[in-house]
Amino acid sequence: MGLSSAAPQGGCSRAGCREGAAWRIDWRNPKIHSEDRVKTWLACDDHVEYLRDFLASRSFPVRVAPFEATDAAPAAPLGRDARSGGEGA
């Protein structure tokens, strides 16, 4: 998978996908990331569930929200209770 912790750029993070992003998936690995360390993947409509499920199956805190091209960071740190699929996922 094309994975990055950099600020979102607008393309889907699923490997090989060239679609524009409609969703942002904020996540962290609690075994190696502190609560203020959050990574962001972007997803098109076709891959948002796949990417969210990939992370959730590993018990990573995950938050899914609509992606706006001006998004630069998650609104708040992901805590242990942020495992929801969010809107639309």
C-alpha cells in the first residue's frame, strides 16, 4: 500500500489507485506511537472500507472523515476510543 505520514495530498493511498481522495483515515499504532502521533491515509470511495478495515483489524485507533483538500492534520489526537468507522465507512 502507498503509505505516508505526510500531510494529505489528495490521491487515494491504496496501492495502484489513481483516484482522488474523498475520505481521510487518521490512525496510529498504539504499540509504537504516542497518542499525539497520528498518521493519515487518504481513500477514494472504492477503497475507504478496505483501508479502514485493514487498520481496524490490527486494533489500531481509526477515525474516518470526509477529506477536504485543505486538510492538514486531524482535529484531535486519536485515543483508545477512536476506533469508529466514522461517517460513511
